[in-house]
Amino acid sequence: MWRGHPKGFLIRTGNKFLINGEELVYEGEWDDWRSHPQGVVIEKDGKLLLNGKKVIYEEDREEWDGHIEGVVVQIDSQVLLNGELLLYEGEFDTWFSHPRGAVIQKDNMLILNTQKVIYEGEVGEWVSHPDGVIMKKDNFLVFYKI
């Protein structure tokens, strides 16, 4: 399994996590994981650990994702940076971490935090991108700039 990473990609083979298949950033047990600019965030025993060492978050949460400044977590209807800075509050369908906070999907809109509507219309499969979002439309990948 692999995920995108600011230095290229992060690949997991067994219990080893390697940047670009070469640089070992963590080896050991894990419950879940996400890419992070400084390596990998490992979820283990309810804690989120940067490269399996430094605790970056250990409070309750429903969902989480790596972020350039730590982690973005969901607690009920709130999306927060590091469990402290409120990025969005209210109903939503899903969300993804973004270098500027989080992109929230609510009905037919993609919203950066609570500040800016990035896209409005039929929402298909999409992912966050440092400069906006990429969405699959028919057989094409379409970029929407912030």
C-alpha cells in the first residue's frame, strides 16, 4: 500500500514505512497510518505518533488525517487542527486535510475551512491538492484551483 507524500510517496511493506521506497521512517506495530510531511503518522493504542515516536495527539476523535502542522481531527460536527483550532463546524458529508486547513464536502459544495467555496456543483470522487482539489469527472481528472 502507498500514499502520496511531499517528498514523493510513502510505501508500506509489512510493518515498514519507507519514503520513496528507500528512506525508513518507521518500523513496528500500528493500527492505522497517514502520510505526513515529516514522515508518517502512526495510530497505535489510541495515540497518534509522528514516525511512531512523538505523540502529536491522544484525545478522542472520530476521524483524523495528517497535516503539515500536525493532524486534523474530527470530533462530532467539528473539524479541528491538532484538536484545538476550529477549521469547520456544522453538518458535512466528508473532509480531507489540506495544507491550508481542511476541505469540507457539504452537499454539492467543497469548502476550504469555513472561508471559501472551492467548487459548487455535482461532486464526484475528489482529493485535496496543495493548490485546490482534484475531482474525477467522467473519465477525466479535473483540477479546481483555490
